[in-house]
Amino acid sequence: MKQTELTPPQKQQLRTRLENQLTELEQQVCAIHIRGVPVQLDQQAVGRVSRIDAIQQQQMAQANEAQTSRQLQRIRQILLDPDEYGFCHECGESIGIGRLTIHPTAELCIQCQGELENL
Ligand SMILES: [Zn+2]
């Protein structure tokens, strides 16, 4: 089923959402850097279990940070190149407002995404 292309107001609305999300993500990244990700592993102060906890927390924080910076890059790319926005990177068809409302940073239409996941 072919999706209709985004109307200019729909595009504008999604753009505003992405701009807000970009600001939020940038603040998150700042917060991570202020907090300082490396966890101090004091052999004497923490037991084995809490050391594992600390390492896991650090790994989670790093994974989060990696995801956040990927998301940031994606949003920046969309905002820089708005003409490309809303079209599937795979087949070039319109992704459709329904899907973009749920996933504003979607790069693939629902069909291509489905094919990718079913491989
Ligand atoms: Zn597609």
C-alpha cells in the first residue's frame, strides 16, 4: 500500500518535534559529560557485588550514550536535509505520516522495515 507524501504542515510539525528532541538529547549528552561516566572502582570501599554493579552501570551508561549520539546524528542529518525527509532510504517511497508520527526518525517505510526484520 502506497503512503501519501507528507503535507507541508505535517512536515513542519515533525520538524518541530525533531528540533525539540534534538535539544533534549543535547542536554542529556551534556548531563552525561558533567556527571562524568567513569565509575571509581575503589577496591576497599566496594565489595565484589557492587563493583560488578558499578561496571554494569557504566556499560549501560556507555551504551545509552552511544545510542543517544546516533540519534543526535540522525536528527541533525534530517534537519540539514529536509527534502530527503519522509522517504524510505531503501525503496524511495513515502514513509507516511502514521509511521513518522510514532517514529519521527524512521529511515525505512513499514514494508522495507518488515522485510529487514524478517530476514
Ligand atoms: Zn521502503
